[in-house]
Amino acid sequence: MEKGLIALSAAIAIAVSGLATAWAQSKIGSAGAGAIAEKPEVSGTIIILMAIPETMVILGFVIAVMIILGT
């Protein structure tokens, strides 16, 4: 039972961070497409802004590894 709860908590850590990243990138992507349509010179900034939310998934993965290896 304990190993099942550990696996479930690690899965929740990955799932929640993945869903949060997807939501953030959808908002940034739609706003970024509009910004690039009006001012093409901001494309570099938009690419950087699209990459920033990926840190949430990386941190979720690190937390999941810490949960699994902490036993």
C-alpha cells in the first residue's frame, strides 16, 4: 500500500506540473502569435517566453524523483 501511495504522489507531481505548463504555454503561444503578427522583431522574445514554463515540468520531475528515492 505504501509503495502505491508513493507512486501516486510522484505521478500527481508530474501531472499537475505538466498541466500547468500546457495551460501557460497555450496562453503565451496565442498572445505570442498575435504579437509576432504585428511586430515580427519580437519573435526571439516570444521563443524565450515559451521556454520559461518548461521549468515547471522539470521541477515537477525533480520532485517526483525526490519522492520516489526518498524511501
